[in-house]
Amino acid sequence: MEKLVSFHHLNPPFLQNPSTSKLHRTQASNSLALGITSPLSKIKFLEEVGGMGSLISVKVLHARMIKMSNKENADAIGESLIKFYLEFGDFRSAAMVFLLGLSRNYLMWRSFLDKVRSFGGSPREILQVFGELHHLGVLFDSKVLTIILKLCTVVNDLCLGVEIHACLIKRGFDMDVHLKCALINFYGICWGIETANQVFDEMPKRKEGLWNEIITLNLKNEKWMKALELFQSMQFSFVKANDSVIMKVLQACGKVGALRDGKQMHAYALRFGLETNLSVCNSLITMYSRNDSLELARRVFDSMKDQNLSSWNSIISSYAAYGCLNDACNLFHEMELVNMKPDIVTWNCLLSGHSLHGSYEGAMSILRRMQMTGFRPNSSSIASVLQGVIELGLLKFGKEIHGFVIRNGLNDDVYVVTSLLDMYLKNDRLRNGETVFHTMKNRNIFSWNTLISGYSFKGHFEDAKKLLSCMLEEGIKPDLVTWNGLISGYSIWGRNKEALAVIDRMKSSGLRPNVVSWTALISGCARNENYRDALKFFIQMQEEGIKPNWATLSSLLPVCAGLSLLRKGEEIHCLSLRNGFTKDVFVATALIDIYSKAGKFRCACEVFRKIEKKTLASWNCMIMGYAIYGFGKEAISLFHEMRDSGLNPDSITFTALLSACKNSGLVNEGWKFYDSMSRDYNINPTIEHCSCMVDLLGRAGYLDEAWDFIQTMVIKPDATIWGALLASCRTHKNLEFAEIAAKHLFKLEPYNSVNYVLMMNLYAMSNRWKDVERVKNLMSNAGVKTGPVWSWIQIDQKIHSFSAGGKPHQDSGEIYFELYQLVSEMKKLGYVSDTSCVHQNIDEVEKEKMLLSHTEKLAITYGLMKQKSGVPIRVIKNTRVCNDCHEAAKYMSLVRSREILLRDGLRFHHIKEGKCTCNDCW
């Protein structure tokens, strides 16, 4: 650094001499100043150079030319010399000609660098020559220094770049804007964006080009907010941004959701007359759509006088990505009407939009139309369509796509082949997936992860472990996705210990489990109804400093719904609000589920109405919520509203609708929906739909119709069918069909105590005590024991449980005293105990006493004692509530003027002022 001399601008740019003339005398053969005395000499020189047969002859001729003083056409001669020096492998001389013998511009350096590389040279050799000349005292102008800084950036030469900067500061060199930009770019790429920003802040004179460079550099490094801050400072400095920077800043506004800044950018574009700039307008469309302002995006599009193909693609992509698929298709047709021909990007926008929003059949239709118009699907098209193949289970069509991929040479595309691999794995074709994997030419970490997670999800853990070992042998280090795939697989299969062991192994490999790791564990527990472990892992996750995301909360909310932990669910709702997760449709749908199942149905409705982009799952969940509470007509009305929004129902929708009908006694409506499934929507009824129909007919008392339905079913009846019939027979005391149903159930579910208990109840109701004993003996011989019956209520963050035959509650004396008083008051209003619910051969007085010990009565009574006045009583029971307790709960709500929400093993009973939402249809 100490040997460096001052840098100054030198004229003429054609020749930069050293400060002394010694270099010319001592190194004449390598001195590279060029001079031509006349046009005739120039022609002769070029002819001689063109005929050079060796490096020595080029150098001799070059040396002779140095003595000439005319500089006419020196650049052309210099380029010829560079070419021949490179051809003869003399990179040093070629670099000297470039650095000293040309009137360079800022664009030539990239061309020269490409030439050096094409002849096997290295950019470092150019820097080495620069260093030699520099230390010999050669004075370089800003153009050369700009080029050298760019080369330092290319080869990541940290020291030389800093050395040049230090010398510039030391000698007070006046840098032009190109040199400043090169310096900023060098620091940004080689030393980090923070250093580049610091250097920029220290520069006194900051012109337009420099502002544009630093903003662009921050955007490249994804420092979106810093880029927006710099753009604002740029405006305060009265510096105008170029079109390219405006477009990139608009992209940043879209990425970080900075709608306000985006609107200011829009105003800036209008102020400087950029409303006719197609690229800026297209960026505005994208920015508004990414900020969920589709209406504003459309306004920009409609205000454009001349829309190009990119404009149409931008607006179609916006509508498709937002889920407005009909609008996207309408725009596509408008595009064709104005003679704007769509390209492959247009088609892919429609394909990806339909796949992303679950319209897989629509995606298939678009693919067919695309091919009919002569477009050949590319890798992006194939990936979108394969998602539909996976979701619809169209394995045959997936194989056809595989053939298309091979025929059209797309099997070299890792993205496409990995999508094919995923398709086979998710269609339970592991062997086909293995074949695809082993025939891949360029396997990357994504391919390995796909197969490992595929094995894990199918429970083939030994194969997954072997593949992990092979992966390590090939030198590919497992990443977070690899480990998370294993964790997810183990947790889905209920093997939590192995999942935790994988987390420990991940930690020992130097990787920290992230939010995805813990969410996979929680999600698996929720799926297996292992709710306690799910909550335990959530607490452990927070203790390790991992913040939950929307996926974590949407996995945890079903846990709260399964346990009816309303307060915990409300806490998660608050957490979602604080973090902005309620806008996520998955979190919102999970909130609907918990509020429906925990007795706050109004909250569920409010959450549903606030969802802007309702998915089919959201509608299904809300319809099922209405079904749980017995609001059949409201469920049907919501279904029609869903159809009006453009969404088609699926199998789950009809399960929810038929459940709503059976819980409300809407027999005719149930038949209509059942018939319309296959007729109007091409959905084949499943065993769940058939079970709903048997339950609907049986509950309404149409047991003969239910029997005929079972006899004509295409699907073989399973335990749910016979169980629905048996429950209906108990309600209507029909022993004939009950015995038929029980016979099948004892074979299909020999260890399910509920079936035995139902039959004993039926026989007891008919005073057939010998048959009761016979069924008891059947149970005993089969080793079947009745499961625990319990009810619980939460008061002040504490769960109070009441179990039949278990340990009595600590306040049981007070509870029974309060219950006796309640019953006394209830009887004054007309309550009469339904002793038919006691299926033991004892007298009526004893039966009434036994009814008082039913767990739901005790829980409701305790709630009335301990809960504040006006607070609804929420009780959870694990089995079906009996007729007497249901009737008693209605009278309790009248006597104490309280809402009672009783969730039993089948449905919700919302009791208010002596009336239940079930309308006694349960």
C-alpha cells in the first residue's frame, strides 16, 4: 500500500505513460503504446498482424508500431493484438494492451473477460498485471480503476479492492459515478450489504446512478425495508430514480406487504409521467395483487392505454393467485378477443392458480385446452398438473404425464422428476417412485428428501434409514427438511419416542430443530388424538425459544377442540391476532372448529364471516358446525351460499350436510342431497354417507326404510352402519332389527362394549332380564369390560372430573345437597324422572336415586354452584347423554336462568330457557 502513487485522470486516454520515460526504454518489447503514421501504414499493419504465425513475430511487429506517433484507429489495432496475444497464450501482454493501449469504455471489460476465459485465462492474471504496472508507477484513470474493482468483485479479491479504496481516500482522488458504483458493488458482494451501506453513507456526493446502485444492491440482498428507506432518502435528496429502480422497489413493496409505500410509489410514477411506461404499470399490478388489493391492480390494468402480453399475464396471474379463478378465465377470453395471443406463461398462470386453490379438475381441463391450441407443456406446466394428479389420485394419468416427460426430454429437469417422484409416493406406488429416483441423472437434496419423507409417511422407517445412510455415503449432508420428514413420519404413526430421538440426533449434527420440526410433532399427536402430548410438546417448543407460526397454531387448535379446552383455544386466538395469523385461512378454519366444538358457536360464525378467501375446507367446517348444533336449515342455506360463490362441494361437504339433516330430522332434504351427490356432482357415496342416511331414517322412526336402504347398499355394511341402526332401534324400542344389528356388530366389533350395553338396555326396557344376563355372559366370555363413563367441567383454569364408579369429587356432599334442591324446584315446574333410563331390575325409588348419580347432572350442578352468574355452563361427557339427564338439563336452565352447553359423545346440546337446539332429535 505504501508503494502506491497518486492516481490522476490522464489524457489522452489512448496512452497512459508512467511518470518517467524509463519504462519505455527498458521494456520496449512489452510497451504497448500504438501509433500509425498513415492510412496506408494502418492497412499494412493490420495485414501483417493478420499474418502473424508466432508470438515473437507479434511482439516484434508490436514493438515496431510503438515508435509510430499517429493514434488513428488504435482501438481496432489494439483489439487485434489482444486477440493474437490470447491465441498464443500470452495473457500478460493481452492484459497490458487492454489496460494501457485502448480508449476503454465501461462495457468493454466484460467482453475482454469473456475472451480471456475462452482461451483458458483467469481474471486474476489481469489483476496481477495491474498490480505490476501500478507498483511501477503507472497512473490509471477512473475507467481502469472501475474495471479493476469489477474484476475484484468477480474473483472476490478482498484485499486489492480495499487497497484501491484506501489509496483513493489517501490521495483525495475525485471519483466519478461509475467508479463509486463499482466500489459500492464490490463491498456489497465481497464484504456484505451492511459494509456497502456504510461506504455509501460516507460518500459526500451521491448522484442518481449511485442511489440507484445502492437501492438495487439492497434489493438483491433481500433487504426490502432498507431499500424502501433508501428510496425515501433519495427523494428527500431531490434525486430522480430510473425506471428499473422504480420497478424493483415496487417488487419490494409486494414482497413485504408495504401497501402504503406502494401507493406512494404509484403517486411518484404518476408525478413523473410514468403511467404510460408498460414495465412500471405491470409492476404496479403485481405489487397491488401481492398486497391483497386486487381491485386496485385491476384499476391500473384498465387505465393502461396499451397493454402488452406482460400486462395481461400480470393481471391474469394476480386473479389466479388470489383464487378468483372465474375472473382469471374471463380475462383470458377477453385477451383472445382483443387479438392478444397468450403464451406459455399465460397458460401456466391459469394452471398454477387452479392447482394452488384446489381446482384440480379445472387444471386438467386447462391442460387439455392448452395442448389443443398447440402449446407444449413445459416443466412449470407439468409440476402444476402433477399436483392435481396427486390430489385426485389419477395415477393412470400421472403415468401418461411421465411418458410425456420422457418423450420430450424433460426428465433432465430435477424439478419435474422430483414432482413425478412425489406423485408416485403419494399414490402409494413406492416401487415406481424408487425407479424414478434411481434413474435420475442429477439427484439433489430435494430428491433425497422427497423419497425419505415418502418412506416415513408410509411407515417404512427401515427403508428411510437405509436411504439416509446412502445419502451420507454420497457426500450429501442431511438438512432440516430431511430430519423434519422423519419426525413427521414417526409422529403420524404415533411413534413419539422415535420422533424425539430424531430431534436429539438433529441437535447432535449441529442443526437446531425449527418451528417445522415441532409443528410436525404436534400435528402428528393431534392426528392420533394424543392431545396431552401435543400440549406438552407445544410447551417444550416455547421453552426452547421457538416461536409458533400459523401452521403450529392450526395444528394445536384441533387439540383444544378435541379436549373442548375453550380458554386455551381463546388464548391461541389472541396469539393469532397479535401475530396476524387470523388472516390465514387454515388458522381461521381451525378456530371455527374449536369454537363450534367448545360451545361458542357465535364466535365460530364471526370468524367464518371475516375470512376473505374462503376455501372449501372453511365452508365444510362451518356447515359441520351447524350440523353439530342441529341447525339443519341454516346448514342447507350455507351450502347454497357456497355454491353461489362458485365452489363445488366434495365428499366431506355432503357428510356435513347429511349430518345436519339427521340431527334436525330433515328426512326429505337428506334424501335430496344423497341423490344429488352422484347425479349432480359425480361423487360416489361412501360408507360415511350411507351411515348418515341409516341414522337419519332410523332416528325419524323409518326403521323399515333404513333396513331396505342397508339391503340395497352397493358398499358392504360395516360397523358404523349396524351401529346407527342399533342406536335407532334403542330409541324406538325395536328389538327385531336390534337383534339383527347386534348379531353383525358382535362379529365386526367383538370387543366394543357399547354394542353390548345398548342391547342390555333394550332388553331391560322390555323387562327381558334373562336376555340381559345372557348378554352379560357374552361380554364376560369375550373378556369385554365396559369403558369408563365420565363428565367434566372447567372452572377457573381447573378441570373437575366426575366418573361413574370412580373416586368421588371432593365436594360431592355439597353437590348432592344442591342437586336435591334443584330437583325439588324442577318438579314444581313439571319435571318427572325418566326411570326407563335405568336398566337394572330394581324398584322405582332406587331408580330415581341412581339417576341422581349420573355424571352429567353432577357436573352441571357443580357448575351452577361455582360459576359466576350469567356465565354459560359447559360440560363435556364421553358417552351419549340419557333421556332423563337431557330433560333435567332443560329444567335446570329454566330454574337457574342459565345457558347450558352439553357436549356428549355424539353432538352438542345448547340449552337455553328450557329448550335445546337439538329439538329432541338425537
